[in-house]
Amino acid sequence: MHEYLIKRALKTYYKHNVREKQFLNLKDIQTVLLLFDTKNVAEVTVFINQLKQLKKKVTVYAYKDKNDEADYSKTDYRVITAKETDDLFQKRLKATVHELENEQFDAVFDLTIQDNLPLELILAHINATMKVGLKKNDFPQYDLSIASIPELEKESLKVRELAKQIIHYLEIIQESE
């Protein structure tokens, strides 16, 4: 039931809210919000370190499903658990969205491979100049969509390839004036 409510909220949001999109070169991006599923933490950690080596300020929000037993308390990630997002009225998820609405990022990189409605709701409300990710549904959530990565079977390999493609495309975008 709550999935229906989130999807309806997303449809309403995208129908009534239009934001100005801007394509940025990797050099132009200084602040990044990174979204991912914790089951892919190893691949995403490599990407986070790569961004930090490029002198990017990285803020990380991760979704932890019910089957993930790992402890992320020693990381600097904001972990959103399935338990937090399971209530019908989405109070905790809405609080997370509200805390991020006042933040401004140059770019959001969504490294989720499968639909993840809580992270999609956060993504919709983020103030970012550019949003990048893998196209998974019909929502107009990204400014730069990676169409698909069908040749790779394992999700972890897809995350690694998605991260490579994001960097590749951002490097070839013409620098803004």
C-alpha cells in the first residue's frame, strides 16, 4: 500500500514541479549527493573515493533493506532503513526529504540499479543543478539518464559500470561558459 502512495506522490510532484536543468562538466561540479543501496557498498565506496580524489565534497545517503545485517554506524553515510520507510504515512521519510530540501548540490548521482522508491522520493525533492542515474522507470527524474547496462549480470558489476559511465559522460560534456 505504501508503495502506491509513494508512486502517487512522485507522479504528482513531477506533474506540478518543473526545475531548471543544467548540464555540468565534471570540473564544474563541486558538491555531490550520492544515493545508493547498501548491498553495493563496496563498489560505491570506490566511486566515493574517486570523487574525493577529484576534490568533490560528497554527501552520501544509502538505503538499507531488511535483509542487510551490516553495521554502517562507523561510516559517514546517512543510512535510511527499510524500517524507517515502512510506515503508511512515511513520517520518517518525509523528515529526511525535508532536511535535504534546504541543501543545494551541484549534482546528484543515483547509483541504484533497481527501483528504490524511498530514494526516488528523496531524489525528486533534492535541490541540485544536475541529476544523473540509470533510467529505471517513467519518472522524469534525471537530466542525464544512462539508458541501460544489459550486458552485465551481477548488480555489483552494473553499479561499477554505471559509476564509470557517469564519470565518462561528465568528462565529455562541454565546459560551461
